Amino acid sequence: MEQRAAPRTAGAANGRADTAGTAGEAVTHDRNAGDTVRPPDPTDDVRRRIPRTDLLLRDPRLSEAVRRLGAGVVKAAVRQAQEQARRGGVPPERVAQTALALLPGTAGGLRPVLNATGVLLHTNLGRAPLSAAARQAVQEAAGPTDVELDLATGARARRGRSALTALHERVPSAGAVHVVNNGAAALVLAATALAAGREIVVSRGEMVEIGDGFRLPDLLVSTGARLREVGTTNRTTAADYADAIGPDTGFVLKVHPSNFRITGFTRAADVAELAGLGVPVVADIGSGLLAPHPGLPEEPDADTQLRAGATLVTASGDKLLGGPQCGLLLGDADLVRTLTRHPLARALRVDKLTLAALEATLTGPPTPTALALTADPARLAARADRLAETLAADGIDVLAVGSHATVGGGGAPGVTLPSAALSLPEPYAEALRTARVPVVGRLETGRCLLDLRAVPEEDDERLAEAVRSAAPGHGGPSAPAGAEGR
Ligand SMILES: *Cc1c(COP(=O)(O)O)cnc(C)c1O
């Protein structure tokens, strides 16, 4: 590890000095002039032979990359390669090739990673990975599309109607459906339209923090609604709600505790008990399951909640549904129409890419999330054995071990899924995270575990390749241009 870390630190320091001395991008032409005033140095000869940026950019491979990725991205890679040559790490005649190798796959700063954490829906890794069908749909929708146009008549049409129809067809018990930016937006829209200046009745056991310091009670209050808290942390009855309901009540809110569990001496009123209280019942189910999942019996789903009498169900699209980030609203037709016509709806509306991904998620083959949830533990173990065997043959200190995966903050708290993992020495964790194809594992009892449940089987070879590249003596992690600052 030290061997890997040391040159990187040095590189960063040199990079700063270089930038200061040459004042950024426009200066590449001054470089040789600058070099000549330095005192003679044995490395000067090598330095003089490092090709200048303008020459390098005339290399057909690099000029093609400029057309594909933009000049800024390519120049950053070129500068990094020149810097490596100045430090003696790369011979001057290999600078162009090194710059090419340092180029990122796309001009975007987000880098694809392999999720080997064993957490199926990892918020820091963008929650649900999209299916191939959804990725394809996003690609198709990226240009001009008929998102709001009826091509048959030439008239304006309801935005995203085919995605909305697909959602409605999956949950026929809903009177109508709508889609907004995320689960929080769905709640904000409901609270603003139904309860601004009025009260939302909610159990003290359901005052949830969803992550990164964001708390649902704060979100609801920000709409101008007041919270009427009922019951206690561990026990709330239907009578508690009934006592609190009055002329000021906008709705009763049921929130699914999707990232924690209260166990022991507990009681909660369910939607069926609250449906008869004469006020709308909004059920925030969080996870986005549209129908019951046999493997997750405790996880609420939209259809069951609507049949039990919920007026409106809100959920996220990028949790157990396995789709893009979005917020689903399903329920009473008049109420949904009110929400879609509220001025705030325009501020929360979804992009065409989201609509495309959502529709393909709903109509396409099983999502990666669904496949990961139902993966056969024996199959996972066989994959781990095979990977460990080939990596051990390459001299890597690796073992196949049993493991436990979880669903993550996206749902099913307390559920563990039997899994299988590669166990590597702890220093691999950092080397893999910063590898060319970053792999994010987890640390457990002093070992770096790469859990296979959230890794699609077709990525096994990429995973093996990443482990080989992170092995001591393989030159260590090589980050693409600019990755350190991202
Ligand atoms: C995740 C979650 C939210 C927030 O949804 P986002 O899509 O992250 O905005 C709200 N409520 C519950 C119960 C959740 O699980």
C-alpha cells in the first residue's frame, strides 16, 4: 500500500506546483521556455523530450477523444501523462498512450462502479441499478421524443402518458397515478395540496429520518402544514388517531419505517383501521413494491395498501421497484387529479429520461434489484468459489466465504439475505475503490469482503480483473484524469 500511496501524494504536490508555474490551460506553449531557465539537471534531457500539449492533441487518437469527450477532459489527461513523464514514471515517447489510458469512459464525472458491498440498494451508489431495457430506453429518449406530443393527431398530449399507463396497469386498484421527482417530492406535493395551513396526523413512532440528516417531519412542516403527533414511539392505536382528528385535519399519514425496526412491546394502527376515520389516509410505503413480494413479507406494497383503504400511496422508484429515481403517487382519481394540477406539480415534474427508464422498468424483464433479491445462495457460492480459484491461481491471497447481504436503506430493515463473498486482505479495499473499474466492497473483521449478491453474474470477469489490478506489485490503482478531485 505504501508503495502505491507514495507516488500519488508526490504526484499531487508536483501537479500543484506545475499548475501554479504555468498558470493553467493556456500556457502549454510556455512550458519549454520555462524549462530552459532552470538550473541544469540530469532529468532536463527527458523533460525536453516530453511532447507539448498542442502536439499531443494532433495525435489522431487524442483528437478523436476531443470530439467525443471535449477538450477540457482530454487536456486534463494529457497534463497528467506529461506530469508522470516529468517524474520519470513514463518515457516521453509513451505520453500520448498514457494520456489515452487515463481518459475516462464518458465526459460525465460519475464513474460506474461495481457494488460489492452486499447492500442491494446503496444510497451512496445511486440505489437501484437500471435494467438493460431501462438503459436502452434512456438512450432512445435522450434526443427529441414524443413525450408531450400525440404523433397521430399532432396535438399536445399528456406528458409521459405511456409510462403512467404502464404504472397504472401494474396497480389497477389505483384510481389514477402520477410521477414526480422522488419520494420526498411525492410527500411534499401531497402535504402542500392537502394540508398546507392544516394538520397532518402522524404517529410518534413514524417520525423518520430518511438519511443524510433529512427528516420527514421537517419536510412536511416546510410545506406549511402542522404536524399533529399521536401515540408514543413504540405504541400508537387507532383511537389515538381518532382523538386527534378534527376540522383542521388535512390527512392522516402512515409512514413505513423503511430503514429501522421497532421491536418488543409495540403496536401500530394499520391503514384498514384508519380508513374509516373520515379523512384521507396517505400511506408512504417508501420502497415502491407495487404488489406483495414473497421474500419480503413485512414490506408494504401499493396494491395492498390501496385495497386496505389508503386514499393515496407514495413511494420511491429507485428502491425495491428497481427503477430510476422518481416518486410514485397512486390513489383516488380526484385526489391525484388535484395533485397533478397543483402549481407545485410543475416544479416536481420528471424528466423524459426518467419516464423512459420507469416505463421500461415496469414493462421490461426483471430488474437487477429483483434478480439480486431472488439470487440462489448456492449459485452465489459457486461463483465465489470459481472466482477465488482463478484469482488464487494468479497468486492472490483470496478466499471464498459465506456472507450476509441486506436490502439497504431502501427497504426491508432487519432482513438478511444469505450470500457469498471473496475475502481479501484489508488493503485491497482502498486499491479496489480507486482502481480503473472501481469496486466498492465492505470491511469485516479486518478483511475486505466483495459480496456477490448485488454484482450481476456477467460482471464476474470485470470483478476478477479489478482484483488482479489491485494486487500488490501490479502497479497499484490507476485513476483516470481528474478522478482525485471528484
Ligand atoms: C426513501 C423514503 C423516502 C424518501 O424517498 P426519496 O425517493 O429518497 O425522496 C420517504 N419515505 C420513506 C418511508 C422512505 O423509505
